[in-house]
Amino acid sequence: MTNHSRPVTRNEYKVSEDQNLLSRTDRNGVITYAAQAFVEVSGYSREELVGSPHSIVRHPDMPREAFANLWQTLKRGEIWVGLVKNRRKNGDYYWVRAHVTPIVENGEVVGYTSVRVKPDDAEVRLAEQTYARLLAGDSRGIRLDRGRIKRTGWMGWLSQFSFSSLRTRIQAALLANVVLLLLALSVVFWRESALQAELERLDGGGAKLRDVAGEIVRAQGMFDYLQVGVLLLIALLSAGVFAFMLRAIQREVRRATNFAMQMAAGNLSALRPECQHREFAVLTEMLAVMQRSLSNIATEVHRSLDAVRPAASQVADGSDNLSARTEQQAASLQQTAASMEEITSTVQMNAGHAKHASQLADAAASEVRNSGTAMHQVVERMAGITTSSRKIAEIIGVIDSIAFQTNILALNASVEAARAGEHGRGFAVVANEVRSLATRSASAAEEVRKLIEASRQEVTLGEKQVQQAEQAIAGVTEAVLKVNDIMNEIAAASDEQNRGVEQVNIAIAQMDQVTQSNAALVVESAQSAHTMETQVAELANTISALRLAGQGRGAVQRPRVVPAGVQQRAPAAPSRAAHGRSLPAREPMGGTQQQEWSEF
């Protein structure tokens, strides 16, 4: 997997001194754990990192030779320490000093742990120059040894002799002893040569034999003293040099031991001791890397625990409040149930009364309708009586007129009768008229009689109907009274029902308030529970960075994404760090070296 399609900028992201970029991968280079510092520096989220190949942060400026050297070192079971240029999500780059260690469990490589810290500026400049040359195909005079950049040829050979190395100092001390011994031997040989020359000269001139013998004796004594002094000086110098070296070694070992003991005692804030010898500096550097790794894990564990504790306390308090409010709600519900029973009984009674009232109202309506009909008939009868009376009045008028005319005719007949005698015809005419009027009067009287009779009958019938109407009205009145009584009962029941409804409303209002409070508490409890679950998942993910004996080799799983940031608890992935050449070498899975390194 390559990063050529991802953005690359020229902006550098500076890693701080307190940032320890810790990550772990499986044998295929897939990230199984990512510390918070790695998440922050890389710019990716933890979900994006876990489960992805480590090449997600690889920068194209890294040469393939570095990849190859990394895997060669890891295959030998050794630790690879070198500078790496990584790419952030937004394309920026950052430099780190990476310490990659194979994780061995039961004699088998199960993954790799990488701890990356801020490098020195001089190291970065050297790495930039070296990696640029390697990318250009120019590897003359340089090589990578377990991640470290070294020179080749005689310059590289000379660079090995540094007085910061304890080995170089011991070698120099031994060389000084050899030189001193050679010097002492040279002096001995010189004195022997001089003595031999003097002896030869004595053989040629016996006259001076006594004097020369004395000089020889004195010279031999001086030589003996000089030889003893040189040997003593050599012994003292050797003892001093080795004593100095022994004290230096003991001092460095004591510092490293104290540093390790401080970490073993749990003091992860102990300062790394300054070592004058390169071998012990490498040892303390590895101890410091281990200290940073443990500090990073402890910091994340404490951060997660600090977040879990208040969340758990909040959940407990919310649960207590929720329990109390639930009890209060239960009591309110009991009161509501009792009120509802009373309301139900009252409603049933009101329903019966309402039904009875409806029946009475129907009967009253029927009575009223009958009364209306009867009264209408009475009105009609009375109208008929009025009409008959009107006709009677007209007939009476006619009768009056006839009577009047009859009187006049009778008067005339009387007058004519007084005069008559001879005039019989006149009486005859009058008699005829009177007879006619009498007939008409008789007819009118008959009609009047009939009308009067009819009126009497109508009046009688009207009286009966009025009586019926009166009875109907009395029935309506009685029904209305009953309806009124029932309505009073309904009103009283309604009042009782109203009081019950008020109690129900009060109880419902209390239930509503309690329910709202419970809802708020439930939301807070849910949020706290989600926060606690998320932090617990982070804690499990952090603790899984430690591999202990007897644990499985399950990798850290990607946290489950749930609403409100809740994450699934990731199973702890056991780990056991491996150091040194004694670890059995096992080739990581992934194919060729190029493919293997591409996972980083």
C-alpha cells in the first residue's frame, strides 16, 4: 500500500519532548494498538489507525534501504533504532527516533512494538542528507546498521575509535601497557648492548681492567634499580588505569541499576542518568525508552480512570435520584388509581342517571308534543266556535231585521185593517208578506237552534280537549320535576366527579413533573453510562498494550461505534517484549522485504 495518492506538504510538525508515540502491530504490520500521542501527532482518529497497515503514516521521502535494514534487523531478533520521517493525515511531516522491537511469545514472534520519540536536530540533518542520497541511488561511503547511519571504509574504521566508548578506553589502556613494556625491554636491551661493548673493550686493554670493572659494577647496579623502577611504574600505571576503568564501569553500572530500580519501584518520573560511555548510554537509552513506554501507558490509564470515576459517581447519584423519584411516582400512581376508581363509579352512576333522564326527557317531549297537539285542536275548536258565533250573530241580525219588518208590516196591517173593510186585497198582501216573513223567521230560528247546538257541542268538545291538555301539561310538569331532580343528582355527581378530576389533574401534574425529572436523569445517566463505557473501552485498549505471561495473543479490536461516543470494550491483547540477540529470529509474514517494509 503506497502513499503516493495521499497529500504531501512541506510543513513540518514538531514532536514535543513529552510525546511518546507508542503503537503495536501484528506480524503483517496491521496496527492493533495506538497510543493517544500517536493519534494526536498522526492526525488520524484511533478508529482510522487501528486495523489499518502502519504504512498509513509512511512518507515517500523514506528510502527502501531503510525498510530493508529494518526487516533484516527484526528477523535477527534485534531492536531497530533509527530516524523515520512520517506523514500526517493532512500531508505534513514529522521526524521521530523509532525503537522497533519484536514481540516474542512462547518462542514465536507475534507482533512488533514501536516507540517513537523526538530526535535531536543534528540527527535529523544527518538523516535528511543520508536518506536523500539513498533515494538518489548514491550509497557510497554510507550504510545502515540496525537503523544507525554509519560510514564505510577507513573513515568508518577510524570512527569506531571514540573515547566515549568504554571498549576504546580499555583498548587504549592495554595498548599503553604494551608500549610501556616494550619501552622497558628496549632499555634492558640497550644496557646489555652497552655492557657487551665495554667487555670487548676490556679484552683489548688489561691496564684499565680494575677501573672499568668498578664502572661496570656501578652501571649494573643502576640498571637494576632502573629496571625495578620501570617495572614498578608499569605495574602502578596498569593498576591505576584498570582501577580507574573499574570504577568507571562500576559507576555506570550503579547508575543504570539505580535507574532500573527506580522504575521497578514504580517511580516512572526518575531522570535518565548521564553516561560517559557509549555502551552504557545505549543501555540507559533503552531503559529510558521503556520508561517512556510505561509512563505513556500509565498516563493513559490514569486519564481513563479519572474520567471513569466521576462518570461512575454520576451514574450512581442519578440512579439513587431516579429510584426515589420512581417511588414517588408509584405513590402518585396509586392515588391516581384510587381517584380513577371513584371517578369510574361516579361516571357509571352519572351514565345511569343520564340514561334515565334521557328516557324521562323523551317521555316529557312526547307529553309536550301531545299537549301541543291538544292545545292546537282546542285552538281550532275555539276558532270554529268563534265562526259559529259570528254566523249566529249574522242570523240574529237577520231575525232582527225580519222582526223589524214584521212589526212594520203588522203595524201597516193594523192600520189597513182599521181602514179596510172594503179593501180586502190589501190585507191579503200584507198577510202574504207576514206569512213569508214568518216562514223566514222560522227558518232562521231553526238555523239558529242548529248553530247553537253545534256551538254547544264544539264547546263541550273543546272543554274535553282543554281538560286533556291540562292533564298533559300536568304530566309534563311532573316529568320536568323528575328531570329536575335527576339533574340535581347529576349536578351533585358532577361536582364529585369534578373534585375527582382535580385530584387526577394534580396527580397527573406531579406525574408529569416526576416523569420530566426522570427523563432528564435518564438522559444524564445514559450520557454518563456512554462516557463510562467509552472510557472503559479506552482503558481496555490501553491496558492491552501490556503483554503478560499466560495471556492470549488476541489483537486489540477496533472500538464499536455507537450513539453518544459509546465504544465497545476491546479485549486485552497480551504482549511480552523481546530484547537482544538471544531471541529466536522469525520472518514476519508479508512476502518480500519491500512488501514487508511497506506495512510500516
